[in-house]
Amino acid sequence: MLKSIVKRAKKFAYLELRKILSKSRFGLNNFCKTSFEFSTIQEFNSPHAYNSEFLESVALVIKEFGLSANKIVLPSPINYEYDNDLQDSVQGQHYHLLPIVINALNCKKVIEIGTFLGASSKSILLNTDAKVITFDLIPYEQISPKGYLHQDDLSLLRFRQECIDLGDKKNFNEIENEFYDCDLIFLDGPKDGSFEQKFLNNIITLCEHKSMSIYVLIDDIRVSSMVSVWNKITYPKFDLTSIGHWSGTGLVHINPF
């Protein structure tokens, strides 16, 4: 009896502590007891005004989503029968939106940050003609034998994985030329509160120095560790969560012109 009371008291204290921390850190007025993900809505205040090109691009993406969402082929894991949870994980997330953004913006080269099981890369390969370069710390073959990329995918001329830590400025500088002709970056990294900020800082600096324009689609912008990262972006941005990932999907146009 005593153990049960103590257990319930600890759980209550834990939930209350999380509630206090979430409100003090993010200024939220609600709290989800079943998840440690938070949402925030703030007024967009940026020295970079929305330009017609960006607004037209966003409108095109939304239009194409309505026209094409049901036509997108969702990726299936290699061992589908072995783990149906993997197949369920791609339902209703950004795997519909990602290829629609690529096709709507006519992207020829896409760089993905965070390969993991390869579902995003597979969705791009299935539904677009874009070239894909995906970055991670671990080779895809070592992550999971139940991933989404088959051997045929790994051997495609328009697909390549590179294993390097792009949170390191030195490493980023070594491969920065890969971004020169990149149309879209899909940022789906560790969401550790550090990597994404460092990477975006490097990309923004590169674009400003080289007078480059790049679209960045960012996953999980409403996850607690990503809220401040998203809010700090001063370039035109648009929250596409309603047609993207439930935990947040945002489109940014880094355009220093």
C-alpha cells in the first residue's frame, strides 16, 4: 500500500515538474501528459520581409499537396512482414509532403540530414526524379536490417550516403561545395538542441557569403528541443504542420538577395 502511494506521489510530482519547466521555458498554456513534445505559436517578426517568390512557392506546395497527396507511394520496410510497426510509422507524417515539396519547387538535388532507416530517402526516390545525398554518422547498413532502402536503392546513381558530422564547422567546410547546387535541404537530425542550430548557422553563413538561395524543410519544429531553433530563424518561414508531421514541419527560404 505504502509503495503504491509513493509511486503515485512520484508520478504526480514528475508530471507537475514537467508542467512547470515547460511553461517557464516555452511560455505554454497547455501540457500533454502522454508526450514530452510541445507546441508554440508566436508572431513572425523578421527583418526579411516575405517576398512574392516565397509566398507563391508555399501556395504551390499547398495546392500540390491537395492534388497529389493520395498519389504518393509510401515506402515499405525491407522486412515488412517482420515488423508492421515500421510501416505504420510512415502513415500521416512528412513522407507525403516531402516529395510534393520537391516536385512543386522543381528540385533537382536534395540533401537530407539524418538518414536513419531511410524512409525519407526512399519516399524521395519513389516519387521524384531528384538526386539525393543523405548524411548521417553511421552507415545505413549498420543501422538496421529492417530499413526502407534496398540494395538496388543504394546502388542508384542518383543516391548517395555520406557519413560525417556536419555539426562540426571543419567537417562542414570540407563538403560545403555539395550545397552549391542544392535546391532543398531536408533537416531531420538528432533534435538535441545543439546540432540543428549549428547546422543552420553554417548554411545561412554559406548562403550569405556565396549569394545562394536554398529552401530548407525542417522536421519536428514543435518538439521541445526545436522550438527555440525554429523561433530564431529570421528568414521567411512557414509552418506546414497541418499537412506535414504531427510534431511539426516548417519550410524556410534562405534567400539573402
